[in-house]
Amino acid sequence: KLRFATWHSSPALHAAEVPFLIGGAYMVEVCGGVSRSTKDFDLYVRPKHVGSALRALARAGYKTELTFPHWLAKATYEGDILDLIFRAGNGLCEVNDSWFDRARDDELLGVPVKLWAPEEMIWMKAYIMERERFDGADIAHILRCCAADIDWPHLVRRFGPDWRVLLSHLVLFGYIYPEERTLVPAAIMEDLITRLGSETRTAGPERVCCGTLVSPQE
């Protein structure tokens, strides 16, 4: 998959001046040390570049489609699948300039690439809690390997009003790796737990369910 994704798709996107980030299973291996075989290769692009990316890949011989107009496009070539992701499936976590500002420059099989930052990786994966797929394990591995390098205030800001989602993963991390729970800064845990304790217990006038943000099928 690496040869397919870098040797064939990257030149087409570079030539069309379409900026992209490498993410997905490849970055879980880089940041979390967990290797697994997947059916596709994930690239992240800004929403405004999706059309240009699909046209460039079509010219390079790919079969392309805008699979889900609010978050995902796909390109296939000789059975290989390239996912072009520009938001999370729940409509959150839109790829924007800050993703690229925080990305790490690297080289893969001789091709210059940018790797998405672990903060954005955790942010997007945190909402995936389907019956058939739960990305909490990936987050635990990433925290174990990258916690010292994470910009924690930025990560908390990423979640905004959904800070409970982040807290749930940090609590789970402390359970999975009890001897390494101190990798999460105490100030971050104290801040989130204080928020939890200070919330009003009075229900609002409307009945709200945010469950579809973490499991749209349930």
C-alpha cells in the first residue's frame, strides 16, 4: 500500500498543487507502534481541495468518486483504494489550515510528504465508537508512545464542548496502562474532572442526544 500511495498518487497530487497529509493506519504505526494490514490508504485534504484532488487522480488513471459528500472521497487503481478524508464521518473535525501548520515534514519512499499530528489523530479517532469499530485502542497506543510530545492545551481546545469525549479516553488509558497514567499531565486531568464536577445537574428544557456523533448507526 505504501508503494501505491506514494509512488503513484503523490506525484499526481503534487503536480496539481493539492496539499495532503498522510494519516490512517500508517500513522497509527508511526505514532503508536501498532502495525496492521488495511484495505486502503488514508490521505487528508482540505474540503476546498477535494474536487481538484479527484480530477488530478482521474487524470492519473484512477477511478474516483465522492463517496460521502460531507466527509469522504475515494480513488481506486488496480484494486488499491485511496481514501481522501476532509472531515470526520459525523461532520466534525474538518481539515483546515491548522492541520497543515502542525504537520510534520517527512519522506516516504523518496516522496516528500506531511504527516498529520497526533493531536488531530486523537481528536478524529475519539468519536469512533461503533459496534463494529472502536478506535479507543489506537488512542491508547498513541498516548503511550507520544504523550510527552503532545500539545495538551491544543488537544483540549480541539474537543471544545465535547471535552467529555476526551476525558473518557484519558480515563480508559489510565485503566489500560495503570503504570503509565502519569503520562497524561495532572493539570489536564484535574481541569477536565473539575469541569465534570462543577456541571449543573439540572436538565435543560430540551431533550438532547449526542450519541449519533460517536455511533451514527445506533
